[in-house]
Amino acid sequence: MPNIVFTKGGNTFTFSKGRSFPLDDPDQVNVPIDYSEGGQLYAYNKGIAEKFFNIVIGRGSLADYNSFSAWLLNVAVGPLNTFTYTDEDGVSHTVRLMDTRNPLRGVAHELYSGTIHLREEI
């Protein structure tokens, strides 16, 4: 499986290995819900379908961790900037990084795992 690529302008970041399975890229409707004081459920269909990508990284390297941290802080700036995510099939998506802190955590000496959350721009 080819590695995923993040691109914004002249900045490109590629993980050294592909993402882990199972893949979890759900389509989702945007339906806010709320409850009345009497317990009645109210739902409003905004008519907007959303697409999310959950990039699961299993036992990534320290270099990947540091490079992704730099990408998060300096290029994507969390959800502030859009960028291009090229998936394993070579399909490009315009996305935002939904994480405001690095979701990768140390699981062994110089190995990091976690899930990176992306939202495709509508």
C-alpha cells in the first residue's frame, strides 16, 4: 500500500509507511440535535454530507512524529489551513486537520501510534 502524502504549496510531508488497518473513513450527515426540558429530541438536517478520514498510524518512527508535529504546528496550524491529502489510491482530497495537538503517542522506544483526524472540505 502506497504511503499517504500531505501537500500545501511547496511543503510536502509523507509518512515513512502506510497507515494501519482497519481503515475508518466515514461519511456522515450534519444533523445537530438537542433536547427540550421535557426530553423531546429535536434534530435539524442541514443538508450537508461530510467526509472524514481517520489516519491510523501504528508504530511510526520518531522522524515521522517530529515531521508531523512540525506540519501540525507550522503548515496546517491545526484546522486553520486547508491542504491536499493524497490517499493510498492516489486520489487527492482538500482537507483540514481537525487535531489541535499531535495525536501520536509514544508506544515504545522511538515508536509512535495514534489517529490523525481529517475533514474533507465541502
